[in-house]
Amino acid sequence: MNFFSQYSVLNSCLNKNKTIGLVPTMGALHEGHISLIERATIENEQVIVTIFVNPTQFENSEEVKSYPQNLNLDIQMIKKASPKSMIYAPKSNDLYDSKMKTYRYEFGILEKIMEGKFRNGHFQGVATIVEKLLNNFSPTKAYFGEKDFQQLLIIKSLVNQKKISTSIVGCSTYRDSQGLALSSRNKLLNTKELKNAIFLIEQLKLAKSLWKKENSLRITKIIEENFLNNIWLKLDYFDIRFENNLLKAKEKSDQKTRAFIAARIGKTRLIDNLLLNEY
Ligand code: PAF
């Protein structure tokens, strides 16, 4: 079985003359992750899927404990999607020393807004673990979902700053038949919450249709009001921003622009985003 809990052992099994695709995950896999694994399998000679709930990207240990986990099911899903892939599911001590310290990075505005504002230290933790994984395995390509669009830009900035040669591949958000973005956190929702969670994509689609004629201030007002009338969801933020630098976009232009949303439903926090340009 291609299962490893120590990166040094996995590393000794890698053929450094062949391409390596890395799919970093925190487990509780869903079809979105599987689509990344399938793409990595098509584009690379060797594939590593990592499963590690990275403590440094959470604000407290309660959050880490409540993160959904199901290693056996994850392994079965990976084997089915990519039988030859190598699974790396370490304990913390394979990646961190006992102090569990994050490295220090400067990401400017990218880490000060939206998720960065609501989740203290989150991106420092994400960048630390991703840098460790990229340095340990030196993959040719690494795959990340666009649902976490801000994370994707942080990781692109990380590899630029650290001159890491891995190419970072952003993959479209995987949605269910109702449009709900797949997320491991959806597993924490009860049936009613799950039904109501589609409000996020409904509001993003509304924003997209309004963007044809309204400015971002007006759209934000409409969406905020819609949330006030929804008893199930509490809005953390709704923002319209340029895709390349995440600066606020005031009006429709040729530049690629996205609407970003984060909301809480019960105890679970969900995020999503949608490209507003028509192509
Ligand atoms: O997106 C995730 O699942 C995590 O943030 C990542 C990139 C695996 C780092 O822990």
C-alpha cells in the first residue's frame, strides 16, 4: 500500500527524474478533492496526496478538533481515483517541532482582508505548511481549488517570494447539482443547514447578474440586506474584488473581477466566490 506517515520514507520512494504532482489536503475528501487528484494523475508521472489537519492555520485547538476527519474513507477514495498515488498522512512531529511555530511572511493586502481579517494568523499557518510540503517533495506541480481563492493567491505569492520552482495550478470550484461549492465543512451541516447553504451561491449569482448594470456599493447593500432577512445565515463579508490583486473593484471593467462571500450557518463557516465577468 502506498501509504506513508514519514516524508523521508516517501521521499526515498520517489523517482526524482519523473514529474511529481502534489495535492495537499486536510482530509475529509469530497468530489472537489478527487477532481484535483484526477487532474494531477493525468498531468504527472507520480502523484502525492497529503492528508494533514494543519493546527497552525486554526485559531484554537477546538477548531482543529471539530474539523471533520475520516482517514479510512479518504484512503479508499484516493485508491479508487488514482490507484498508484502515494498518500502522505503524517503526525505533527513529522512536519513541526514541539513548538509548532509558523514561519513569518509578508503578503501585504492579500492577508489583511476577507479571510485574513476574520481568521487571525490563518494564512501564516497555511503558507508555513505549504512551504514545508513543497520543500520536502519538490513537486513539479501543486494543485489547489479556487474555492479558497485568497489562499491560492497567497500560495502563488509564497512560491514567488521563496523562488520555489513548483507551478501552482488553480482548479475550478466543484459544485453539487444545486450549485453549492463542495467543502469538507459541508459534512458538519445538518440536512436543514445543507439545504439553506445554497443561499451563498444564489447571492453570488445575483451579484453576477446585477454587475451588468450596478456598481459594487449598490450590490453589496442588496446582498447585505438579503442576509439580514435570512434567519439561517450570518454574513461575515461580501466583497467585489479584482482577481489578480484582490483590490476592491468599484465598477464593471475588462479586468477579471470576483465576488467573495463568507457566512456562518449554525456553528459552521462557509466561503465561496464567483467570477463576475461574462465570457
Ligand atoms: O485548503 C486546504 O485544505 C488547506 O488550507 C491546505 C492547502 C491543505 C493547507 O493545510
